[in-house]
Amino acid sequence: MKYLGIDTSTGSASVALAMENVVIETVLGQDCRQSAMIITAIDELLKVNDVNMSDLQGVACVAGPGSFTGLRVGMCTAKALCYATKIKMYSVSALEAMAWQVLDAGHEGNVCVMLDARNDQIYMGCYSLKAGQEPQPLMEDKAGSINDLLPEALGLMGETIILAGTGIYAHMDMVPATAKVVEDIDRPSAKAAASIAGYMDQKGVYADPVTAAPNYLRKSQAERAREVAN
């Protein structure tokens, strides 16, 4: 089975190709021209590895939360590819993708991953990690203040949890001494999305290329400002 992964949820977009027991990833780096670069990156990744779109089982896209514009770029790309080629589409949570990276780094147990959402807000997801399995959600992904969400996670999973993500760095004073902080996992990745696609395929969990949409978890800053003004 071969799966293509796409992540444009942050400034560092990436594409990946999962083949048998290897996953090859190309990171595009910090650039505002993701919409112009992503198709070229996919084309080059497939050509270098002698893979055609018709060889793919499906395309996995990081659906959010994350950058509103970035998510739309990745989602539209995945939707177009899957609709045109009639292959399967998988919609992957950005937070589950980060949890998978924690597992891939060799950690098992309960993990709370947090992405900085700016304005003292975070995106948070809590998962159970076990080798050889897809991260299992312990609660719905959420957006809000770390002052509210981290205590909720600790109450659910205890103070021996694993923590990862950019959301914790400015709030290390809230981290229990018994928690394990995994560093260097600061964004989702196409590699994680392509890897998770295999588990989703086994379960028959697919997205509809026609109706699939980003999962922002919260309203945009413009929408929130408009509500305050009204």
C-alpha cells in the first residue's frame, strides 16, 4: 500500500510518501507560497520514487487545527487529487499527527499535545499511545486557554502524562514535575498523516472529497473581532 501525505497546517508545509515499511518526507520550509509550491513538491516526490498517482491507495491531509489559510490550501489540494483520480481521501487531525510523532519517537502512555494558537490560546488533544497502534483519542480536540485546558487534561490522565508541542513552552510553570516533556515536536507533519492513513484504511474511515472541510476548532480572528464590534 502507498499513501500520499499532505500537511499545510503551519508555515512549514510538507508532503510525504508512505511505502511498505518506509515513509519519505519533503519539508518545504517557511514560505507563504504554499499554494504554488505544494503541487510541484508532490509531483517531484512521486517522480523521484517512481510512483504514479494511480499507484496510491489514497491521500491523507492534515485537516486542522492550524493556519486557516494553510489548511484550505492542503484540503483543496487533497480534495482535487482524490476527486480527479477516484482514490481514497483521509482527513487527519493535526493533533493526532503530533501524537503519532511522539509515539514514533519511542514514547508510550497518555500524551497531551498542544499547539500555540496565539492570543494566549492553545489547541489541545489527548491520546493514548501504544506501539503498533494508531493514537487513540481520550477526549475531543479542543481550543481555548491553557489555564482551562491543561488542568482538564491533568484531571483526566494524571500528572504522569507526556506533554509535547509549542503550546507548553510559554507555560512551563504549569507543568507538573512528574510529567514528561518531549521536545522538538512543534508541528504536525505529512509523514505522520501518511502513516496514520494506513490505520484509517484498515478501519474503513474515509473522507468525502466533495464535502471534506478543514477543522478549525475555533472562529478566525476576524470573525471574533466582528462579534465584539457588534
